Amino acid sequence: MTAADALVDERAVVICCGTGGVGKTTTAAAIALEAARRGRNACVVTIDPARRLANALGLDSLSDAATEIAHELWDPKYLSAGSLSALMLDTKSTFDHLVERYSTDPEQCARILDNRFYRNVSGALGGTQEYMAMEKLHELHTTGGFDFVVVDTPPTRHALDFVEAPGRLLQLLDNRIFALLMAPTRAYMKVASYAMQTLLRTIARVVGRDVIDDVIAFFRAFEGMEQGFRERAAVVQSLIGAETTSFVLITTPRRDALAEAEYFALRLSDYELSIDALVVNRVHPCFTETPASSLNKLAAAADPVNPGLVERYKLLADLQTMVEYETNELRKVHELIPDTPISKIPLLSADVHDLDSLGEIAGHLFGDRPNAAGNVSHS
Ligand SMILES: Nc1ncnc2c1ncn2[C@@H]1O[C@H](COP(=O)(O)OP(=O)(O)OP(=O)(O)O)[C@@H](O)[C@H]1O
Ligand SMILES: [Mg+2]
């Protein structure tokens, strides 16, 4: 069994990570498609997919409820007993659901959901999207009726935001400022440290007194809920580190993307999390064994009266230069993380925006198999 097979056959959760634009969403959707074709009840949590891919996945509008994709679209011959569902992460409504779940009564819930500060920050607070992606993953894994959940992650500026997000929430809840803002009465604020009052006054001057009142009201409204949030964050964190959870790191063969991937891999190992597959996406196809230098010599030596041939040699030499560059970069990465299996996906001639082309991507990751139309894709 290859590492890629083990992912879809044996794991319960796959987290696709990597830097911006490398193909996380595409790979996550292709892995879920493959798992469904192998009979699993798969769901992919996507983040901001391209419009056409969203439509292909049945996500016509932003929705954080899983939508099942009609079986005949991804498995027309009904060879699989599995199912394929997708949802687009909606950070704000996932946060709302958490508030609903942990509020002590409907009145507290309404107080938080209506709070201006909450409404403004719940979708935009740093790390919230990462945390909510992991939160959604937990919800789908435990109560969604799926035995395989793939999560696409946001293009993070800081490589491990989503792994660290539950911990950061715990840190926030443990923070003294939070404890102070949670204080039940304003009298307490009066005896709060002089430094804190000065800080709040300064903030109020910049953002306005209303904002500060909203913030204080928000944290007060939170009272009684933090224990639930705390426990939840710890559970989400343990799911991320569970044995049945796999990390797939996606990159392209370009030096900058590979450098990010290396950094990612090293940081994940700080958390004792290992990468089960390194997917190198958009690899240029190799058409010849002849080195670029020889192809350039052949172009120079070709009969100038045959400009078409000269051009073809030059084109092949350029492509081969790219292939040699990518091979060299990949070799270096392999030396740095030798135990991680590498899967390559070639650069396709068009964007991946429908189930057929997703099937083609899956074919490259997992080997040839019939695509949604019943044809065999060739890797
Ligand atoms: N192998 C490929 N060949 C051709 N096009 C590809 C390939 N892989 C991905 N693409 C296209 O590249 C674009 C970016 O891919 P994708 O959205 O999956 O990246 P991402 O890592 O999720 O990006 P972001 O970080 O912005 O979320 C998409 O338009 C997708 O269709
Ligand atoms: Mg994406």
C-alpha cells in the first residue's frame, strides 16, 4: 500500500496545508473524491474555492452545512457505496454555532450574537478562520456522519496558525486582560490597575468609547461560557494530533514554495506532528532524457534554413531547463525530509474546476482509475 493509499483507506482526517496558491483546495477536493470512490463517506471542508469548482462541488452559495454531491456526478456507474459531500467554511456562522452551543441560556446567546464588537470581529479576528476550520473539522468528524473528513486550510501567513489556533484561544481565555474584562461589575474596573485603565482610555481615544463599551459588554456576556470553549479547544487540539489524523503538505517545485514547505515540515515536527505526504503540484512534464545543454547545442547546430526545427529544439531546451531546475530543487527537499513520501501532480493544461479534472488530479495522486465520466485518466 502506498502512502497515498493509506491516506484515503485508513485515516479519518486529512489536513491539507501549504502556502498560498499552491493547490491546497484542489488537492483536498481530489483526496475527498478518491476516498468517496473507495467507498468512504467523505466530506471536504473547502476555504474559498474558485467559483466553478464550488459549483462543481454543489456549493452554489456560501454555506457551512455539508452538501452531498449527487452520486451520478462523481461515480456515474455507481461502483462505490461511498458518498461525497462538501462545505465551504463560513467562519462567522461556525463561531455563531459555538456561541449557541456553549451559551448558558438563549438570552446570553442573543447578547453575544447582537454585540457590535462580536459582529465585527467574529469573522476577522486573527487566527479565527484557522480555529473555525479546525472546529468545523471536529464537528464533522464527531457528529457529521462522515468517516473521512478532508480539510483545506487558509493560506496562512504564519505556517502553523491552524495548529496553534486552539492553543491561542486557550491562551486568550487564560489572559489577565480577559479575566479583567470578564469582571462582573464596573466597580471592579475602578480598582483595576492604573495601567489597565490608562490602556483602556488610550484605546478609547483611538477607537471611540462605544467600541470599548462593546468590547467590555462582549467579554462580560461571555461569562460562564469560557469553560465550554476551553474544553472544546483542548478536544480540537487533541484531534489534530490524533493517530488517525494525517497532514498532507502541498507545494510547487519552485524554490520559494519549497522553502516554505521545508519550514512547515520542521515546525510541524516541533509539535510531534508528521507529514504523511508531500504533494508537489504543477510539475512541468519531462519529454526527453537529453539534457538542456545538449538541446541548446543541437539548436545551434541545426540547419538555419530549417527555422522550425531550430525553434523546436530551443523550446524543448527551455522546458528541459525548467525540468532540471525542478528536479534539483526536489532532490534538495527530499534530502531534508527523507522519510516523507513525495507525490507529483503535473501542471495540467487548464485550471481544475470540475469533477473530471479533479478526477485527473486524483489519478496522478493515486494511480490511474476511471474518472467521473467513466474514462481512465493517464498520469
Ligand atoms: N496541477 C494543476 N494544473 C493546473 N492548474 C492547477 C493545478 N493545481 C491547481 N491548479 C489551479 O491553480 C489555482 C490555485 O489552486 P488552488 O485554489 O487549489 O490553490 P490554493 O492553495 O487552495 O490557493 P489559496 O492559497 O489561494 O487558497 C486554481 O485555479 C486551480 O484550478
Ligand atoms: Mg484554497
